[in-house]
Amino acid sequence: MKNSEIAARKDAAISRGVGMTTQIYAAKAENAEIWDVEGNRYIDFAGGIAVLNTGHRHPKVIEAVKKQLDAFTHTCHQVMPYENYVALAERLNKLVPISGPKKTIFTTTGAEAVENAVKIARAATGRNAVIAFTGAFHGRTFMGMTLTGKVVPYKVGFGQMMGDVFHVPFPIEMHGISVEDSLDVLDKLFKADVDPKRVAAIILEPIQGEGGFYEVPRALMKAVRQICDEHGMLMIADEVQTGFARTGKLFAMEHHDVSPDLVTMAKSLAGGFPLSAVTGRAELMDVPGPGGLGGTYAGNPLAIAASHAVLDVIEEENLCDRANQLGGRLKQRLEGLRADIPQISDIRGPGFMIAVEFGHPGSIKPNADFTNAVRLKALEKGLVLLTCGVYGNVIRFLSPITIQDEVFNEALDIIETSLRECAAKAKS
């Protein structure tokens, strides 16, 4: 079987709206490596888009799922509940960085977690409006894509978005938007467009994912908390991509001396199994009545079992420390290339949530063509990379944190070689 043959079948059978980064069809995977249907090996620096912090098929995750598989696979927690759902909620209530008593619900996808966080915020405050930031990504459901601060490809052709959602510019100093600029726009928003007493919540990613791996400045995080407190709004931290050791801490909000009211999470929560969650202050989580939250597949027992194993692995293998070590080595290698790769505009990110941004030589003007060329060159050499950013000029590195040293070193060599070859070609 060949990749090209399956790709032809895909074109005939699947909507083109399901975009694909590669036309390489996976056959098997282990930790940070994937083999395609033709037997070619690839190093995975995409991680299923930040889903595999504990790697492909971690033995403890697989063992936990097999054990659950032998017991039962589905009852619907709302019909016949199960203890491991309760136990996982108890664990997250202890771990999520929110002050005071907490409660948790489980859902299936990151977008579903965001939708439920908005539902909870609206129910708890009796208000409708929600404020998000440009460059944000919060999902592909109607509320999710309305909150998302990027039109192409997420909003194109889908008609009118949800009402009472407002966007504020995300502060990116290198692109001329300061924290003061963002707060000034927010102030003008309150004067011109929406009464702050109608705003249920402000939602933000501690580090923007699809938006380009830009970290929320501490001053903005603190200001958002103060504004929420002043006006009775709730602060929602979207940790769908940033959670579970990726940033060198279990949650990215731990880098800030700020406590949100609600936290959404998904992706690496269950090591590749579909599970998401909302954890929040107990008094807020209890406002919706019985039946107002949940879902048929929400908190599937196999995914719950996987998540327990993931939390065990993160603790037992010290993955927060490992993320800091790997991220430091990656940053050091990239910094060493700055002098020879004039397209590098910025290298950023805490822990192992690292990105490199590319501009035109001598400028920070976004250079999407060079970015994509690097991605394709690395893929040709057996390394899977992802781009991001509103202009598509950022490469993000989302390898499993469990990657073996020898595989990581091999990947670093491919990154350097790809950058040098693309820079040389651009120069010629």
C-alpha cells in the first residue's frame, strides 16, 4: 500500500474541509517515532498537535486502557457512573491552579470544554458577552470559532458568528502592540460597544497556540484578573494546548501569580484518547442544574483510565523538569543559528513549548514562504513539524516530552540542516 494510493481514496471520500498537513499515512508509532504505510520512519515533532506529551503508546497508558477495556467501555456517566471518573475529578481539583474549593466536569474535545466554560460563566453571572483576543484559537464549533481570533481558515464560508463576542488585540511587542495598547482597546470597548456589566467572562490562552506561541505578558494577565474582579466577570484560562507539563509546569497558569475562575483542558490530558475537562471554582460549577452539563461520551471510561496513567507518568518521570531541559537544548541550538539564518526573527517559549518565528532578512515582516520551505525540507528528511501564527510564519515544536535523547539529537540535526539549506537557497 502506498501513501499516494490512500491519498487518492481520501480525495474521493473525505471532505476537503478536513485539512491535512501531510499526505503521509501512519501505520504504527512508538514514543516520538512514526512509521508510515510504506515503512518510512519519521520523528514526530507535532505530537498530534500537542496531544502526546507522554508520547505515542506509553506503556503505562496502554496498560491502563487495556485493563479498563476488560471491565467496560461505556455506560454514559450520567446513566451509570463509575469511580475512576470521580477519582480523576478529585485529582484535577487538587492540581489545577485555582484558589479555593474546585469541581470538575469531563467532556470530549477542547472545543466542547470551551463551550461548557462559556455556559458555566453565563449561568453563574447571568450575563451574555464574552471577550477574547486576536490570534486566539478556541475550537471549530460555532462558539469556539467565534471566540477564535483568526478568520482563515476557521471562519471562512460559515456565515454569521455568535453574538456578544468581542475581540481585543493580543499584545505582541515585536509587532508593535503593547500591553497598554491592548488595555486601551479594552477600555474603549467598554465605552463604545459593551457595558462591562454585561460581560460574563474574558477568555485567554496563557500562551497562544495556533496564534503563534506568544505568551501572555505578566502585566496583561494581572490586569485581566483585576478587570474581572472589578466588574464581576469571570476569567477563563484555556489550557487546552498549554497543559500537562508542556511549559515546564503542569499548567501554564502556574507561571503567573494569578488564579483564574475556570480552566479548560484537553489534548495531552489523556495521552491520545479523546478527553477534555473544565475545572472551576466550586460555587460557579454548581450553578447549572442537573442535566445542564455533560454529554453521551463525556468522560469515556477508557479515556479516564488513560488520563490517570498520564498524570502518573508526568509525576513519576519528572516531565516538567524534562520539558525545561529539552526546551533549553532546543533554544540553545536555535540561538546558535541566528547569525547564519537571517530569517530568524524570534525564538520563544517556556519549557518545551518552543517556537521560532521567521521574517524577511533584516525585517520582522512575516515570511510564510520560508517557514513552509523549512517545514517541507524537514519532512523530506524525516521530521514532522507544524507551522502556526496568523501569518503562517512560525514553526512550533511539539515533540513528546518523553522523546529519547538520541532521537531528540537526531531531530535537532535535521532542524539545523533544514534551516541552513533553506537559508542558502533563499540567498541564492
